[in-house]
Amino acid sequence: ARYMGGARAIDDSTTEVEFSIDPTRADGYLGRANALNTLKRYEEALSDYNKALEIDPKLANAYVNRGSVYSHLGQYEKAIADYEKGLELDPEIDDPAGLLKRLLSNEPNTDKGIRRHLEFLKQKVKDS
């Protein structure tokens, strides 16, 4: 079974996300969630990251990308927990493709990867 997907601009104000997903595979949900996350459709992305993690709870990439959604939604404790879980599962995952782009609106210095953003969030929670 395979999945195919992508995001396609319909006009300047609308972006359609078309995916055909095998509901037994985490990678389809992960791919669609990443597209939705990039489009700032965070609630929809969150739902798909959750589905991907139900299927494969060891999918480090889903944790760190879901962490970026929680960060954008202001749910910093959940973001921290997801970043830590993703890094625990795969210590080499510090910069999965596209993650830093999704983080840009939260912190000006995102060039250091997930670990840098994790420290930023911990400080933000501590200061609040």
C-alpha cells in the first residue's frame, strides 16, 4: 500500500490539501499533517499527528512536528514534552525537513534546531 499526497494552491487565498491515505499506515497521516502544519492549519495537523502516533508510537518525526503545532498554539508544556520524546526516540532528529520553517514565527533564532527551540520554550514556560 502506498500513499500519495501534496498541497496545491487553488488561488491566492485557498490551498487544497489532497491525500489518499491508507488508514493502517502512519506515514500517510504524517505527510498530510506536515502539509497542514506548513499551511498553518494547526488543528487539522494535530489530528493527523495524533493518528500517526496511534499507529506508530515510536515515530520521532511525528512527535517533533506535533511539538511545533503545540508551540504555535501556545501549548508550550505539550510542545516541550513532544520535542523531548522525539529526541529520546531519535537523538539525531534535531532538524527534520521543514520543521524549522514551521517554527520561524515563534522564535527569531531557529537555526540551531529542535534543541534550541526546546530551550526557548522551557524558558518561556519558566518566565510565565
